Amino acid sequence: MGIRFRKSFSFGKLLKLNVGKSGITSVSIGIPGLRQTLGRKRRTTTIGIPGTGISYVRKSKRRK
């Protein structure tokens, strides 16, 4: 089992920067309940009802 490192930095309610051992891993943009995450290999869209834990996640590979 390996050791992982991950840290998130928030810039207001709209922007979040996720950092790992190898640098910036993803950027998340959105409001509570609707968020778009752009990672190195995939794009994730999350739609949810804030405060309930209910959400729908759609993952897709990024185009190069």
C-alpha cells in the first residue's frame, strides 16, 4: 500500500485547486450543487442537492 498526498485550496466558492505529490492534479469550478472538475485524464460533472449527500456524477475522458 502506498502513501498518498493531496491538498485542496479554495479561492472563494467557485474555484478549488487540488494538489498532489506531482503538482496540480485537478481544478474544480462551480457552485454548490453543480461542479465541473478538470483533471489530467478526465472531466467530471457533479450535480447534487447540497446538504443531502444525493448526487449524480458523470465522468468522461478528456480530449487531447
